[in-house]
Amino acid sequence: MKVIAFNGSPKAEGNTFHTLKMVTDQLEQEGIQTQIIQVGNKSIRGCTACGQCRENMNEQCVLPGDQVNDWIQQMKQADGILFGSPVYFAAMSGTMKCFMDRAFYVSGVNGGLLRHKVGAAVVAVRRSGGLPAFNQLINFICYAEMLMPSSNYWNVIHGTSPGEVTQDSEGMQVMQMLGKNMAWLMKLVEHGKSTITPPQPEAKTYTNFVR
């Protein structure tokens, strides 16, 4: 089994990276392969709502010049996905938002590429705004019908200078517990495939409130 982790920070080895590493190290101890992909230092355009991914149905975004389509395919092949972001103005980083908007739109209109994969999110913050950013990330996970493990607190850790999150002992425990629970849930899913039939997907019902 494999987990793909996305680092939404422009700093390749900042606190978001160290936070993801706390989780992936635990996953590795449980025999699960991991890979951390750097997103935050890339130039990623936002979704233009052109709808071409819905029309083409080829699992690709039509916007050129970045790695979003490669990352979509890596997520499709992974058993679990981990999303990490720093906190900017009580929200996830802009580059991470652009990536997730496009990736989850493509996934949703192509038969639910991420449906029933195990997904989790973590955020690193200096002081405040961690929970709003965390909630933004898990909104995507819920939308895609992914399976989300929990920890013993919200997945927020505190630090300013790179590596300072390792001084947040409670935050470190949260991330380690998340890794353990994520590994356990992934193993349950893997072992249950042969004995338990998953619910069938349903066509999305849309209701417009302005007539």
C-alpha cells in the first residue's frame, strides 16, 4: 500500500514538511510506502470553471504548464492521500487551493477517482487560524467520499521557524496518532475488499436555490 502526501508550503522543508513527516514516518513503521510531493513552490493556476474536464472525461484538466494532471494520476494509484498546508490568513495556502480545486473537480466528474480512498489533512500554524485552514482541507475529503481517519485532537500543530513544530509535544502526538489510525483504516479497507461490498455510487443530485 502507498500514501501520497502533498506539501502545500512554498518551503520545501518548513514546518508543513516536518508535520507531514511525522505522519508518514508512522505510516512507514506500519509497512506502508509513502512519498511527499512538493506543491507549494510551484506555479499553479486556479480553476477557470471551463467545464472541459467534464466534457472530455479523460481524467485531465485542460490548463497546461504544470503538474496537476500528473498528481491526479498519482492520487488515483495511491491507497491513501495526505494533504498538508501552512496557514495564510486563517486559510490554506493559495497554491494548495488552486491544486485541490482542479484535482478534485477532475476527480469528481470522472467517476469519483478518489472515492473510498483513505484521506487526511494536517496544518502547521504560528498561532491562530489553524482550524479554519484544517476545515478547508477536509471539505475536499468529504466531498470526494473519501474515508477519513481521526486522531486524538484536531490535526493542527504549532511552530514558526522551520522545524519548530517538533517542540509542540501535543501536536507531535496528534500527528503520530493520525499516522497510526490512518494505517489501521487503510488495512481495514484492504482486507475488507474481498468480503464486504462497498455501496454503489449514485448520480449527484443538484438543487438550485435561486429559480
